[in-house]
Amino acid sequence: MASLLKLTPSPLLSTSNLCSFPAKTPTWHPIPHTFRIKDRQIAQSSKFDSFLDLEPKSKPESLNFDIPWFNQADRPKFDVVVIGAGPAGLRLAEQVSRRGIKVCCLDPSPLSMWPNNYGVWVDEFESLGLEDCLDAKWPITCVHINDRKTKYLDRAYGRVNRKDLKLRLLSECATHGVRFHTAKVWKVNHEEFESSVLCDDGTELRASLIVDASGFGSTFTEYDKPRNPGFQIAHGILAEVDEHPFDLDKMVLMDWRDSHLGNEPQLRASNSKFPTFLYAMPFDSKLVFLEETSLVSRPVLSYAEVKRRMVARLRQLGIRVRAVIEDEKCLIPMGGPLLQLATQLFRQWRLALW
Ligand SMILES: Cc1cc2nc3c(=O)[nH]c(=O)nc-3n(C[C@H](O)[C@H](O)[C@H](O)COP(=O)(O)OP(=O)(O)OC[C@H]3O[C@@H](n4cnc5c(N)ncnc54)[C@H](O)[C@@H]3O)c2cc1C
């Protein structure tokens, strides 16, 4: 680590492409059941034939936590500047600062709750010492390959309590002196003996090493060839339902069955070309997270079609959605050329979460 920091001009390291996503993997096994919906406003409807007209009422949440802020006067130069306070950026900042390295983490909204519903393999999270940040576990994961064949994986899957995880990482960052600054990075400059970032509020920060943890939409990552990626696209809902058919001790990693498209010739034809699967985390008999996912397609499958397939699937499974608590759209570039050398270095440096 120390020798890495001595590299000048510093390489721009990237944490994107590090996660083993889609690691979406398996039936809610309360940890105990700490999942909380009591404070949320929930969109409700008396119509049960389609959930698409239900607007989730949950609003983006901001965390009430006291973090140490960057002050121009006290530290003109850092050892490491981390761009992005997502899971990867915060974990990296926390791990690096434990070793006495001076870190500043930049994000347009460092205290916002992360928007995505995260699922992870329990053993991987345990090995990171983060098992306290799971709010549900399923001992078995299953994959429905078709109507006749189902595979059971003897590997536990968990749902991340993203509030607990973010608070834990922020707290450890604060303990180890990480400074935070609310800004979007516009530009990264590399000079002979140091690098710097220029932010949208005019702040310029200098550092020996800049780490790009701004996610898959990074504008700083360089590729050595033109990029024409495929895309993963998914629509997910955390839903209150009248009933569902899932076992509570099994998480459905992938349900590839297509019999629900029997009366939908157009959807069936396009599903043969670009198939989608259902990912389901049953929390209890009335609460379930459901996501219809196209693993990868080029060009990207239409979002409206993903939703239509999900409506047909839920109807056949007998799932009537009473209320949508949260929804999420996933659109992630997949594949394409490799990163340039400086960013590739980080592939071997597995400090990120996923
Ligand atoms: C709907 C959805 C569901 C997902 N589910 C899973 C899952 O179940 N399991 C899984 O492993 N992965 C999942 N993923 C993939 C997920 O993106 C990553 O696992 C994880 O969020 C990556 O973390 P990250 O910190 O690299 O990036 P992000 O979470 O994208 O965080 C990047 C941060 O950088 C900030 N930022 C961006 N640009 C700048 C800038 N110019 N200057 C300063 N800050 C900037 C952003 O505000 C953000 O806070 C999902 C993704 C989506 C969209």
C-alpha cells in the first residue's frame, strides 16, 4: 500500500467493474427479523391486476450522522482522495484510513441513503466482517431453470441493511480521520509529483493517489478501445402482497420459467431472444422483494417490456401486489473492452465490497 502511494504522478484507480454483480442470489430467514416498514408511507391500491400504477411513496432518506468535514485550512494535501461515497468508496476510505493514511472522500451527497436493494452471499460478507449489516438471510438459494428442473444451491444469501452498512462505514471513517466534502468532481489532473481533483464548487484538492469509486457511470475511467457494452436492465419492487408461493427459507436467485408468457405470443418471442428471470427475496408471508431482470442484452431490452413480463409472471404466480414500498431501476453497462493499465491495477487490490 505504501509503495502504491509513492507512485507519482498517481494513477487514477477505479473501483468500477470490481463487483461480482450480478451476485444476486436467495428465502428470508429472519436474523432476527429487523426489517422495518412501520415508518414508511406506502402506496396502496384496490386494483390487483397490475402493480405498475402503484407509486411508491418512500422518499430518499438522508442520514443524521456527524462526519468530519474537509476544511481548506487544515489539510491542503491528502494521501488519497476517493471520488464517491458509495459502498466501494466508503469501504476503501475506511480500510485505508485505518493504516494512518490521510483520506478525503468526495460525493455530491455523502449522507444520502444508497438507493439500491443489495443482495450478497453471506459467506463473502462474513469474511469482510460485515455480517451485522444484513437484515435477512436465506440458507438456501434456488434457480428454476425451467418447469421441470430446479437447482438448489447450498449457499446462504443475505439482504444488506443499507442504512446500517452506510452508518457503520461512515462511523469507522470518522474514527480514523477521513474527511468528507460535499461536491461533484469535474476533472482529475495528473502532474509530475502529485495529482489533483477539481470540484463543481471550485474546490481543488491535491493528493498522492486519486481513486475513482464513482460507480459504473464514471466519466474518469479510460478504455483503450471504443466502448459498446451490453446492458443489464431490471425493475424491482419491495411489495406488500396478499400472498406469494415462495418458501421463506429459500431465496429465488433466478426463475427462468416462461410458462407465464403462454398467452402473450409477442412477449414470448422476444423472451426467447432476450430472456428475463425473476429474482425474489421472500421476507415473510406478505412482504417480498421482486425483480425482473435481463442479465445482459445488446441493444438494451426496453424497460417497458421488462415490466410487462413481470406483470404476466406475477399474475401466473398468483401474486397480487397490495402496495409498493420501494421500487428500483437497474441499468448497468456490461462487458466491453478492458480498462487501461492504471485502472486495472485495482482489480488485484480487492478492498471493495463486491
Ligand atoms: C438497482 C440496482 C440494484 C443493484 N443490486 C445489486 C446487488 O444486489 N448486489 C450487488 O453486488 N450489486 C448490485 N448492484 C450493483 C451496484 O451498482 C454495485 O454493487 C454498488 O452500488 C457499487 O458500489 P460503488 O460504490 O462502486 O458505486 P455506487 O453505488 O454507484 O456509488 C458511486 C458514488 O459515487 C458518487 N459519484 C458519482 N460521480 C461522482 C463525481 N463525479 N464526483 C463525486 N462523486 C461522484 C455517486 O453519487 C455515488 O454516491 C445494483 C445496482 C443497481 C442500479
